[in-house]
Amino acid sequence: MYPERNVPREGLEPEHVQAAFAANRALGPSYEQEIAEGLVDRVNAVIDAKLAAQQSRRPQPDWAQMTLGIVSLVLTAPLVAVAGSQAGHIGVLAAFGIVGFVNIAYALSRALHRRG
């Protein structure tokens, strides 16, 4: 993202900032730009490292599970209507049972695959 200048990836400590100010005082205004760029590079490196750590901890969305949930919602209403009109209460319970079974089976299979 930023040009690399052999900047270490550890955190930015107050000593680093104090050292930059001390170097600026010692070297004078002719090196001010380089000192500022070095400090900015160090800050950017720390920010990049923290963002990379956050990205690696964030789980990726499970599109298959979301698709299954949406399809289940969309298909459940007509399935229950047809099952209820043809078989009454037993048909409604069977329709909900089938949809529930498919969703639970998928969730269990995903959990087993993540373990192994």
C-alpha cells in the first residue's frame, strides 16, 4: 500500500517520535522532509499491520448458508400452503419438519467439516 522503507512492523512507541524530533533538532531543517517521511512510514506500517490482523480474524461470509436460508424462507410459504390444503395440520408440520431438517443437516455438516 505504501512504499516500503524497511520499516519494522512493531508498534509505534513514544521513543520513536521523540527520536524523530531529536534528529530534526540535531540535523536541522534540511533533513526535515526525510525525517517526517520516515515517521509517516512508521505510522502507516503500524496501521497496516493492525488492519491486516483485523482482516485475518474476521470470518468470511458463508454464502451457501445465506442462500439456503433465503431459499428456505421463499419456499416454505408455498410448501406449507400446499401441504396444509392437502393434508391439514399434519401436512403443515411435515413441511416445516422437512425444511427444518434440511437446514439443521446443512448446519451440522458445516460444523463437522470445520472441525476436521
